[in-house]
Amino acid sequence: QTVTILSDNRTLDPERFRMEHGLSVLLQSGTLEILLDTGASDLFVRHAEKLDLDLSGVDYVFLSHGHADHAGGLRTFLELNRKARVLVSREAVGGQFFSTRGGMHDITASWPLDLMKGRMVPTEGSPEIAGGIHVITRIPHSHGIPSGNRHLLRECDGRPVPDDFRHEMALYSDGFLFTGCAHNGLENILEACPWPVHTVLGGFHLLDAKGEESYETAEELTGLAVRLLRSYPGTVFYTGHCTGDKAFETLQTVMGDRIRRFSCGMRIAC
């Protein structure tokens, strides 16, 4: 199976592939195609065209959580593709979400409920949607969660409260694990996955602060890297989107080529 990065914060070829603060990935697994998030806009569609990928034949669209940078292109996709089933948490569709980073602002995705009608697949209880492909919905907080989450809120009883990310899901396919933004914490998502994982791909929500440091300390990131190497010795980690440059460099110092950066237009065998 292969994945293609259609939308991301980074690009190695800016003349061909533009950047946006969003994430969209196409997973091709056997005869099945799953669009993993839709970025912040319709940019993923234009990049797919440049890569000769026909999104009208995609079987499922998976929305990892309720933020606009991961579901902003959903209407465009559902207008283009009239058959794909929609995998999304009802907590995401029914929620309202905010960020205080750079001032309080709404980051809720706009859900095209008219196009989603009759196409949503129930995702409660981590169902298997096809042979070897599972949605992971129940993510315990046995380990730490990203420090950057402190900026993120959800509405509860008419007022903003810290987001517990019950609306976030991951997707597993034959040894491949997609983490979305990993707001629930990379180690927690891995722990929630009961199947062997050889490739992890997604944002890890290890943000860089405005200065030279990341939100996690160097010691915290080094500890995470050591634990990942120890607990998942056969796994390769690909990250981008919400993983900052400083955070990535610290992780890579420990993990070497076991952690790699992805960017727009990249194809990865997994």
C-alpha cells in the first residue's frame, strides 16, 4: 500500500505544490482508496490532479477530528466524489472548537451536512470498515498529551472548556497508522492500536513556540524519542503538519532515520 501527501504545511517543490496549514493524505491499500483528511481548502484536489490521481473513485473519506485545517475541503471532495462513505466522529460534527493561540478564534470545521446525509458510517467502538482497516475511536490518556493542547478549547454547556479530544480518531490499515494531529498524544494513540504497526504517519502536535524552543522541552522530546525506539523497535515514523522544525530536529537527533519528514507531493510505500 502507498500514501501520497496532498496537502501539508511544507513542500519541497513550491512551484508545483503549494503549502497550507492543513493536512490531506491519500491511502491506496489494495483495491481500496481512503482520503485521510481534506486539508484546509480545495488545495488537495489541485495537487491530486497534478499527480494524476482521480479522487472521484475514492471509497472512503476519513476525518480525524473537528478542526477546520483537516476538514476544510470536505464539501469540495463530496461534490467531486458522489460514492465515498464518510468516517467521522459525531463528537466532531456536533462540536464547536476554539484556539487561543494568537488570540481567541473559532477553528470548527464547516460540515456539509447536505452532502453527508446517508453517507456517514458509524464509528463508535473502533469498527473494521474493510479487511484489515480499522477506525480507532477510544484513545486513553495513559501517557502525556501535547503541551500545545493548552491553547485548544471546545464548547460545553455554552462555554469554552479545555478540549479532551474525544472527537479525534486514528486509522489503521495493515501495519500503517494515521494519527491526524495526534492531539491525544502519539504514545496514547499507539497504545490504543492493538495491531502491529510498522509505519506511523501524521502530525504529532509537537509545536514550536515563537522563539527558538518547542512547547515540549528538549528533555521531554528526548524522552519521547527514547521510549518510541524502545517500545516500537520495528516502526518508522513520518511526520509533518503540526510537528515543528525544532521538535523534529530534537527527535531526529535520537531516532535518526526512524523518524522522517513528509511534505506535499511525496509518495511513501507503507
